[in-house]
Amino acid sequence: MGKYHGQANSVLRPRTTEQVSEIVKYCAHRRIGIVPQGGNTGLVGGSISLQKEIVLSLGAMNNVRSFDPVSGILVADAGCILQSLSDYIAPHNHIMPLDLGAKGSCQIGGNISTNAGGLRLLRYGSLHGTVLGLEVVLPDGTILDQLSTLRKDNTGYDLKQLFIGGEGTLGIVTGVSILTPPAPQATNNIFLALPRFDNVLPLFQIVKRQLGEIMSAFEYIDRTAYDMGLTHGLGPLLDAEEVGDSECFILVETSGGNNEHDLEKLNHLLEHLLTADQPLINTGTLSQSPSQFNAIWAMREGLTECCQKEGKPYKYDVSVPLADFQKVVDAVRERMISKGLYGDHAISKVMGYGHVGDGNLHLNVIAKHGYRPELEAALEPFIYEVVASRKGSVSAEHGIGSMKTHALHYSKSDVSIEWMRKVKQVFDPLNIMNPGKVLP
Ligand code: FAD
Ligand code: MLT
Ligand code: ZN
């Protein structure tokens, strides 16, 4: 995004866990700060060196350690790129339990450290459930080997959970044991245009009821985001006339065991939606080929990159009640209009997309000619207050990094923050592990 500028003058690229341990011991002895870095795709400034801490890049630790095709348990170095792991297990008919637009660059260690959600969370749950074990180098250089491959292990405190979403502040993840699901026999998707945002919730209920266990994604794109996608060559996915003045779009994916059966369900769903007395959709399409399937996903996954092409994006990744998605986006647009900051001279677009099935809205505010302090001042803390007033979370899946340390209190009580500090103090009393991130 060009929003964060690291200060580091040294990057170390260890090849083994032992080398990571030696580096950390050396740094602990001299109180040198360390910023663990994976694929550097994080969106909250977590992997940058704020004050000349060294960067410890995991990219050279990229070996698969083992894969058991019977249990689906994969053990890998933290620096393996997510897409490479998917490619590795694909011939065994398994898939990674998470998928995100950054899959070609992000690393499994970075995914775990941010507790990345992404496009498959609805189906396979969070990494807090699918990660079975971790190997971590602690801030004094000790290697914590909890690389368990057990499905069940209730032997006291589950320490690994602290590193899942720990954003590198408690230690460096060097190895991962993760449960991978069998690849579905059939995947399909549909793309729907809705006349009004108010139809999203009833649609979600109908889709869940009709598709049942085969639904694997339910993603939201508002009109501004869709039009932006079209401008940048994503699509068209639907006939422009039939889309008319639709307010928003929904992508539904199914992953099932029988293509014929899944297609029957999807066709029936589409027919039901289009022929109802008061149709919830204006139009919709069911992908007819792998390339159309990919084109539908490209529209959703390509939005992040389009935002960058439009200007400089202020990105807010929030959890709010589903019914409030569009209200939050509209409130922000109205705020910028009332401040005289809406238009090509300042904020050119305010849009929402995201994982509606998980209650996760990505609110993107585009500053056409670049980041400016007065724009940020108009957006923050306003947005965090709006989210807090709806009992939401100021970070649904991207983490806190350096962007949201000052906003943590909108979603965490004083008591929670105090105990987070105590945990940090126990693991990292010298405060060398990713200092200045997560905790204010
Ligand atoms: P980095 O960006 O390198 O680091 C992220 C944080 O983790 C930093 O705090 C860093 O210090 C720490 N870290 C990295 N590796 C380690 C390690 N081995 N040990 C300890 N700490 C470590 N996120 C989602 O949740 N869902 C999405 O759908 C999603 N889609 C995205 C789409 C695009 C196009 C882009 C650019 C980003 C997207 N993201 C998404 C955000 C980002 O990709 C994820 O947060 C990803 O998991 C970060 O992985 P990374 O390897 O790039 O980590
Ligand atoms: C997404 O779901 O597309 C990602 O989280 C990235 C983004 O918020 O742009
Ligand atoms: Zn997302």
C-alpha cells in the first residue's frame, strides 16, 4: 500500500530453526529488536521495522517436513508459501484449510501469526482449530517444540494458541503442523446481483437452508466495489442491463461430493430466487466452466489490488452485525461528504466487500491522490467508534500490527489488555520481539 516504511538496515534469512535460535539468543543478549517477516502481505504494518529492529525473514525456511495422506496432517517449515503447500498436497487430493487472495506470496507462518481468516473460514473454521502444533523460537532463543500431530491432546494449557494471531510479538513460528481437509470432488459457484442491500440477510438464510452442507463461501461485494472491479478488467460477470441499479452482489461457492447433485441444488436455488413473487435478486449466473468459475473468484479476490490502482486505500477490516454492513459504509461516506472531503480532490470512493458469511466487512476508503493527515483524522477514530457502538471488532482478521494499537481498546476491555500485557511480559520481558506491535 506504500503506507508503511520500514527502518531496518539488516535482514537475516536463516535456513534452520537452530539458526533462528542462535540469532534470537544473540539479539536477546544485546537487546536488539527483531521483526519476524513472512511474505510481507500483511495489511496492518505488522512486519515492518519501526525503529531499526532487524528483520528476520523466514523465506529461506521453505521445506515440507512430512505429509500423511491418510490423516491429512501436513508438517512444514513456517516460510512455505501457502500456494506451494496447496500445490504440494493437491496430488494427494487434499487442500489447505485456508485460502486468501495473497496465497501466492504469504507464508504459512505469517498466516498463523496473523490468524488469517480468508475465503474458506466459513467451511473449515479458523486456524485455532486446524493448527495441531507449532514449533516456536521464544524471545530468549529457547526452542518450544509443540509440533504435535495429535487430533486430541488435553494435557493442560494449549500454549500454541497464543502464537496463532500473536503477530510475532511472543516468538518466531518456525514449524507448523496443520490438518488439511480432503479436496472436494466438486466445486461450483454462482454470482448474484441484488436490488437492495436489505435482501442480503434473507438471501443468506435461503442459501444456507437450500445448500446445506455444500455451501463453502458466501462473499459480499457492494456496487462501488463491483464497478471498480469492472473498470480494472474483472468481469463483466453479468449482463449490464439485467444488473440495472443493483445495490450489491453475492458470490456463493459450493464444495461437495457429487457434481450432479450439487448442480441440481444450485440450479434449483437460482430458479427459486428468480421466480419468487418478490425476487431477492435481479439476476445471477452459475459458472459453466473452470474458467468462468475462476473469473467469478477473480472479481472478489482482485478487489484488494484494484483499490491500490485507484489511489491510496485506507483499509478497515471490521466485524459488525450483518445487518449493519452497508450502514457502516454509508455512515463513513456521509461523514466524508459532510467534511467536504468527498470527491476526486480527497476521498474518491468508499466501498465495502468481505466475508459476509463470517460477519467480516472490509471497508475501503480510497484517497485518490495519496494519504493525508486530515483524511485520516476524519476517518479515525470515527470508524472505530461506529464499530464499537455496534459491539463489533476493530480487527476481524488482519490483526492489530502497528496500525491499530491505539484502537485496541475499542474492542478489548482494560482487563483484557492488562492480561495481554502480562502475557507479553512473561514471554518477552526484554520487549525485543516485534516491539511496538499489537499492544499500545
Ligand atoms: P507478513 O505480512 O510477513 O507478517 C504478518 C505478521 O505476522 C507480522 O506481524 C509479522 O511480524 C508476523 N509474522 C510473519 N511470519 C511470522 C513467523 N514465522 N513467526 C512469527 N511472526 C510472523 N488476510 C486475511 O486474514 N484474510 C484474507 O482474505 C486476506 N486476503 C488478502 C489478500 C491480499 C491481496 C493481500 C495483499 C492480503 C490479504 N490478507 C488477508 C492479509 C495477509 O495476507 C495475511 O494477513 C497473511 O496471513 C500474512 O502473511 P505473510 O506471510 O505475508 O505475513
Ligand atoms: C480480502 O478478503 O480480500 C482481504 O482480506 C484483503 C482486503 O481486505 O482487501
Ligand atoms: Zn478478507
